[in-house]
Amino acid sequence: MLGSVAAACTTLSFLPQVLHTIKTKDTEGISLTMYVLFVFGILCWLIYGLLSHDLPLMLGNGITLVLSSIVLLLKLKSKADERTAIL
């Protein structure tokens, strides 16, 4: 039970950041390197969960992958927009 609560809290902890980033479009304080590494790590965990047929691992990491990927994509879009504005 405690593991399920911990997994839910960890997974849902990205939701406020996603909502804030979508609302404000501000990604300046977000580390691109951290999110690239984090998304890659979560993808590895998801693949591990798939290979081991571990449903809780798949669900938790699948949701986390979606939420963290949204922030990463918004950060990449912001970087691209900055480069375009400079040109």
C-alpha cells in the first residue's frame, strides 16, 4: 500500500509543473539537460517494466513519461523560438 502511495505521489508530482508551463509558457528556469536525462531514464524504466510484464511499473513510468515529455517538448519549443527571434 505504501509503495502505491509513493508511486502515485512521484508520478503526479510532475502535473503541477506541466500545468504551470503550459499556462505561463515560461521554461527559462527549466534545465534542458536534466529533462533530457530524466525522460531517457523514465523511458528505460518503462521498457524494463514492459519486458518484465510489471503493470504498476509500466503505468507509473508511462504516465511520468508523458508528463515529463510535455515539459521537455515545451522547453525545446521555447529554445527554438528563442533562436528564431534572434535571427
